Amino acid sequence: MAQDIELRRAGQVPVQVRPGRVKRARESPMGWLYTAPALLIFSVFIIGPTAYTFYVSTFHWNVLNTAMSRYVGLDNYSALFDSTTPSFLSSAWRSLYFSGAMVIGGTAVSLALALLLQRGGRVLGAARVALFAPHATPIVATSLAWVWIFNPQFGLADMLLKALHLPVSQWLFSPTWAMPSVIVYSLWHEVGFTVVLFLGGLAVISPELGEAAQMDGANAWQQFWHVTWPQLRPVTLFVVVITSISSLQAFTQFYEMGKGGPVYATTTLSYLVYQEAFVLFDTGYGAALAVVLFVVTAAFTLLQRRTGERIADAG
């Protein structure tokens, strides 16, 4: 026995770790102790505020004197379907419209750019930096810059359209074009991050399968659809999930670029929460809207995760 210990210390005999010992270490109180700081931070900044928001949503909340708040149960939730302007349903539709454009358009554009930039070189490396740079800039500053770009009198967008002899637009001042304008800005700001994710996915896929498909006579589209795309499904699912969450919770660009207008054309659920809670001081109703937004975001995330798992199992 002593001889075995000496050999193990000398490195001549590999030390074998028993699976039972690893399992006991994971289930021991020390594991909870190591994760306690992260659990504490998550509880204080995520779980606690979420629970408190749900609590506030059951009251007609008095901002100046919370002791005078009146319990109303689920009345704030039933008020969501009242005929108000802007209504909850119209704001929810605009949120889904914005999220759908960001998820579908952002994923397609990011994947296309990643396929173009997957090769190395100084020029392509500089292009990667240029694409990611907008994501690293503050939304407040860049959204204000794009307000000037979309200005119908001296903005760069209309100047380019005039130079190309194309009809100009009112952009952010038009109920029809206000949301598409915000979507264009949001894609410009967020695409760089998702391009980096797709580049990471392309860097680890197997090139041998593509070469074998090329030798079998597959063209570029067939190689992408049958070889590259199936290997990128996990990355694509991750991009779709995080894009859905961030777009449903987007607020700053709507506040800076349109203040929810014109004619509530850019009033999404997140902006409606701000308007009801911090402008009109109907805090209980705003909290109910925030709870609904949280539930919708969680439901979309779970749905996309389940869909991705089924696609992966089918593949």
C-alpha cells in the first residue's frame, strides 16, 4: 500500500478518481457554498425585482405614498384588453413585428455576412472589426446619430435617394416608415455581434464533409444547405433565442428615435411599460404590462428551445 502511494506521488502510476467521489462532491454542501455568491446576486437583482413587480401589479399603486396603495387583484390584467390608446394588443403586435424582423432579417443577414467573412486576410479582418464596431457603441449615441441620418430635410438617407433619383421618405416622421427605420438602425447595431457568433460556429465545423460533398458534385448551395447549415443549427438556435429576448425588451432606440410615435407607430410593449409606469404614473398597470412582457419573452424562449431540440433530434 505504501509502495503504491509512493509510485503515485512520483507520477509513475496514474491516480484514478472514482465516479462516486465526484458525485458526492457535486452533491455536498460545499457545492452550494461555491455557488452561493452567484445565487445571491441572481436573487437580489432578478428574482426579487420580478416577484416585487408581480406584487405591485395587483395594486392600484400610489407612488407618493405606498401605504395608501389599494389592492385590486387581477384588475390591472383585465384592463389590458380595455379600449385604450395605445392599446395593449396594438403594442404587442408592434413588438412581435419588430422582433420578427430582427430575428428573421438579423439571422439571415448575419449568416450571409459570416459566410463572406469566414476566410482570413487583412481586408476581411478589418471588415469584421467594422461590422462589430456598431455593437460596441452606446445605443443612445448611435440612435441620436441615426435620427440625423433619417432627417427628411438634411439627412444622409434622403440625400442618397435624391442622388439616385428615387422618391424620398419622411422616415421617423411617417407612421408607415417609422418602425422600418428603427428596424434598419437596430439591425445595423446588432448584426455585428451575431456575425461573430456565426463566425465562431463556422470555425469549428468539419471541412472534410464539404470537400466530400464537392467531390460528389454538389454545388455551393447544396454544400451550404446539406452540409454547412446542419452543423450551424446549435449556433443558429442560440442567435434566434438571444435576438428574440433582446428585441422584445428593446426600449432605448424607440425612446430616442421616436418617443413611441408618430401616432404610436413605434410604441412597443417595452415602451408602453415606461409610458404607463413613469410618465402617467399608473404603476400598477405598468407592472402588469411588465409581467406580461416577461411571460411572453419566457414563452418565446421555451418554444424556440423546444423547436430547436426537435430539429436536432430529427437531424
